[in-house]
Amino acid sequence: MSLAEAVGHGVVVPRRHRGALGRQLRSELRLVFGRRRNLILLGALAAIPLAIGLAVKVSPPGGPGDGGGPQFLDRITGNGLFLVLTALLVTLNLFLPVVVGIIGADSVAGEAQAGTLRYLLGVPVRRGRLLLVKAVGIATYALAAVSTIAIVAAIAGVSLFGAGSFTLLGGQTVSPGEGLLRVLGVLIYVWLSLFGLLAVGLLISTLTEVPMGAMAGTLGFAVLSLVLDSIPQLHAIHGALVSHYWRTFGTLIRVGPDYGSLARHLLLQLAYVGIAGGLAWARFSDADVTS
């Protein structure tokens, strides 16, 4: 039946509004970045590289290979860009997953508790598209979180220690431009590494209308993955844990990066996104919102 025939028979045909998806995305981004709590979390992330940089400036490490502190710490004084790598490594241990997990878990459950989700589901928009908009919103916030750490660390590192030649982990020295490109690659890799946790958080958010419960479930999942990954006796399952490859970005700073390991990790994140995202869509597509 054509549109004209449908209208003639009294059938209500949903109208396609050009640019509706873009307006939805902008509205979601305003919601995510307009919450004071989310901005405070970004501020807390920004304070971490500043604290590390000032600590190294006041009390520099003993030298390369002294074994003290996290990886890359002893290289900061030689090139301030290594502060970016150190800050990302430190925050990936728990704080960065906690921050992005909170945002992912709150995406749907928060709206359900506030009572706004009922109105969103009342408009003539497919639920799948609404869930996609939510996913893009939390992924954008995750990018903002990682970028905040990297930008603040880069500015602080270069200001405090300068940015001369960039020495790779294998000992080869490259130009500052190539060093900057490698650091940018690390930033993108770390961002993509969080997609599995974001998908799990979005799934848990569709299962409850209590944001605190969704946050607790998501953070519990992240902490459990980190704990299991630290137990050598469980090495057989380490490759399937969402956090197993989080700290492997150091290979991008080596003379010969292990792209195979990086690809396996990204495929693992894609599997988590596919499974958790599919379950979230199945739940959200026919969920009955009572709040």
C-alpha cells in the first residue's frame, strides 16, 4: 500500500523527520555532559596526572630500571609525554573503569528512576534507536574521560619536563612527532578497550530502575574481572576477561608493536559489545517501565 492509499484509508503513517537522530544525539550529549556529577568526575580524572607530574617534579625517580612505581614513571623526566602513558596506566587499574562504568550504568536506569524514560518511550521512536543514542552518549563520555587525562597529562608533562626526542621501550629514539602519534594511538586504544565494560553497564542499566543497583553491578563486574585477572592460577580464563588486555597498550611504545595482541583485545571488546548489546536490546525492546 502506498502512502497516498494508506492516508486515504485512514491509516496513521509515522512521519520521518529529517535530522531527528541528530537532535536526539545532541539532546543525549547535553544530558550526559550537563550533569554536575559527570563534570566533577572529569575534574577528578584531570587531577590525577597533575598529582603524578608534581610528585615526579618534586621527587624524581632514581633512574631508568630502578623498579619503583608504575611503568613509564622513570621516563617522564626525559620526555613529558610519558606522563600521559603513566596517568592512563594508573587510572586503568580502577578509577577510569569506575567513572565510565557509573555513566554507563546510569544511562537507562537513571532515566527510569527520574520518570523521564516513560515519556521517551511514549514518542514514536524505535526503542532500538533510543538505545543506540544512549550507547553513543556513554561512548562519547568515555572518550572525553580518556581525553581529559591525556590532554591534562600532556600539558603538565611538557610544561614540567619538556618534550624532546622520544625514546621507545626498545631503546630506539624517534622524533617528537612520531612519539606524539604513538601516544595518540594509545589514547584511542584505551578508549576502545572500555567498550566491553560500557556495553555491560548498559545491559545492567536496562535490567533495573534503580541507578545505584546498576552502578553497583557494573562496578562489581569490573572489580571481579580485575581480581580474577590478578590470580595466576586462573590463567586459563584470563584471555576472556574484559580487563585482561587493558594495560597492554605499552606495546605501541615499543620498537616492534605486537599488533596481534592488540587485535585480539579489540576483538574481545567487540564480542562483549555484541553479546551485552544484543541482550540489552532484547530486554529494552519490550521492557515495561513502571516508574
